[in-house]
Amino acid sequence: MPPMFTASLAERLDGLSQVTVREARDGDSVEAGTVLIAPGGQHLTVRKYGARATVRISPLPAETLYHPCVDVTMNSVAEAYLRTTLGVILTGMGNNGVHGLQAIKDKGGMVIAQNEQTCVVYGMPRAAIEAGIADIIVPITDVANEIVSFF
């Protein structure tokens, strides 16, 4: 996602959502009821210190194809939250996210994937489903309910 796109995406989603959605800043705390979107051109990782988790925004690792990279974020979340992690993969091109989702599964977490019928681009959910790591496959209209029922 390009740098200027993520801020407007966060603003649009914030207006449509019952939770707060905003572009993440380095050092933000991870808090219930707040969705943080990685800034375009940067990676978002999560580090946990006891009960507190914070966000790190960085261009590293530089060698990834995508910036931000879903795999980078999900790998860090899997390490921070272990079996209490829920990974959600929605419409998108390619297989970005499948390695991070596998890390979530390896740590005992769960994965929700958007179904083919409601995807604009089925690449990312398809990769997770074909890898056998999606626990739940649902239409986009059911994703929020599945997330709430997990917690």
C-alpha cells in the first residue's frame, strides 16, 4: 500500500466502524477497541512487555516484496500473543500473509479467511485456504461476528 493511501483508508474505515481505526504510529499501545493500520511503505510489528504491547513502525526488513507486509506483522503478533492470536485474512492479491498465518497456527492460534464469493480479489484468502490453515471461512459480512465470538 502506498504511503498516502493508508491514512485515507484508516479514516474511511473509522467512519464506517464501531471501533476506532487509525494509521499506527511508532510506540502506540495495542488497545482493545482500536484498529491500527500499518502506514504505507512501512512494516508494523508488535512487541509485548508483560501485559503491555506496543507497535513498532519500521522499513525493516527491507528485503520483503511488500511494504507493509502482512507476514511481518502476523509473525510478530504470533510471537507476542501465542495461542490467543486470531489471524484474519481478507481480499487481496498474491499470498502475502500465508507465512504469518502459519506462524499463528504453529503457536496454537486461529485463522479466519474471507470466502471466495465475497472477495474482490481472492488471492490472499485462497493461499491460506489452500495451505490448510484457515479454521473458519466466511463471507465478509460474517467476519466481524466471528472475531467477536473468538474473544
